[in-house]
Amino acid sequence: MIAAAEGHSQAGLAMAKLTFEVLTLFPGILAGPLSESMLKRAQEKGLLAVRLWNIRDYTGDKHRTADDSPYGGEAGMVLKPEPLFRAVEAVKAACPGDETLTILLSPQGRLFDQHYAERLSRETRRVILLCGHYEAIDERVKDAVVDEELSLGDYVLTGGELAALVVIDAAARLIPGVLGDEESAYRDSFGDGLLDHPHYTRPAEYRGMKVPEVLLSGNHDAIGKWRRRQSLRATLIKRPDLLETADLTDEDRKVLQELKKNLKL
Ligand code: 4F9
């Protein structure tokens, strides 16, 4: 559909488009994943835009040096401030007047989660994702350029690139129109803060293992109850911490009490 590719719905109304400007020393790390599957389709549909900027293009010397040893002496290298300041300025110069949100991917950031992904999917500002590599980036970049520091979890990667991809992917699938109608239901899997229930497809029996009877019953009320119960059960067993913030009904709490009794928890 040509209209969609131009970022407009058939009715001629402008569609929301989420735009990422990724600053990295290794754009090749992101290029492959961005050209496959849903991320590729989202860009083709005009719902997502991702531009890759090579930080090395904004170095100042003939050796294109992006890092240097730390003041105070310690192991590792630090990304120099000049190329990062200049790269961010180049992004902003390429879209004068546009509002931006600059996010640094780092283990020192606040934890990324589904709520963050949902908010990001509705972001109207251009999102600048800053990927560090090596051990650290000069603190002055954080002070003067970065709005938010974002972490995937308590571990260290070789750089922020894979984290940036995770953030782009999690937000992109929540943009209306990116997933087909059939797939959109899956959006809710984490939406209420519970783990997903089990899924089955044909055959109804495989190597002696049967699909739960209720799923073949056609009784949608019973199926809904079974799925909810399975979600609660999986969450209780594998991630009980999630139950403290999950969106629970009185019926859910009754089911949980019963599950706890049965599981002797
Ligand atoms: C970024 C780790 C986000 C976890 C960036 C090294 C990182 C990271 N979450 N590790 N550079």
C-alpha cells in the first residue's frame, strides 16, 4: 500500500511514526536485525524509521580516534566526548526544530520493561539512542547530552548496540499496525503483568502427549478461565515477584490462594 509507505493512512490522516537515530561505532551490528522480519516490515509500512550514525565519522583527527585512556588511571578505555557531542549535534542539525529524547544504553540506567516499551512506542519526539562501546563514555556526555540512561538488566555487554536493538524491537511491535490483527492479542501477554499461558496447535495428540481437553471444547468462557489460571500458575511458580504489581481481580486472588494450597507454597 503506497499511502502507508508514505506514512499516511488510506483516509489521508498522518500515522504515528516512531523514529530512532542510533549513534554507534558499529552500525553493522544493527543493520542485519533491522532488515529482517517485523522490524523490516514496520519500516516499509512507514510506522518505524531507524537511522544509523557512525560515531567515528565525527572524530576530529586523521586516525579517527574515538576512545582514550581514563584520567586517574585504571584499566580500559573511555569514549571521548568530542565525537559524541558532534554526532548528536549532527543528528539534531539533520532535523531542525524536531524535539528529541536522548537515551544512553548502559548498565547504570533504570531498568527497561514492558511499561517503558509502551511509553516509547507512543513517543512523538525523535529518539536518539547512544551506544557506548569499550568500558565507558566520558561523563560530560551524560551531563550535557543524555536525557535518560537505560539498562536491560544487571549484566555488562560489549556495547550498547544489542541493547538498542532490544529497545527498538520491543517498542516497534507495540506501534499500532505493526503486528497483524491476529498477532496483536499477544501484546497483552505481559500487558497485565503476568506470564503467558501455554499454547498448543495441531495435532491434538503428539507422541502420546495430549492437548488439554478444554482447548478443544469450543467453550470460550471455560478456555478464558483456563488460560487465566495457567498464567497465574506460571507466574506464581516462576516469577512470584510479578504478582505484587500485576493487575489482579478478586477472582484471580481466589485462584491464587487455591493454587498456593495445591502447590503447598
Ligand atoms: C546496556 C548493558 C544496557 C545492559 C552497554 C555495555 C548495557 C551495556 N543494558 N553494556 N555497554
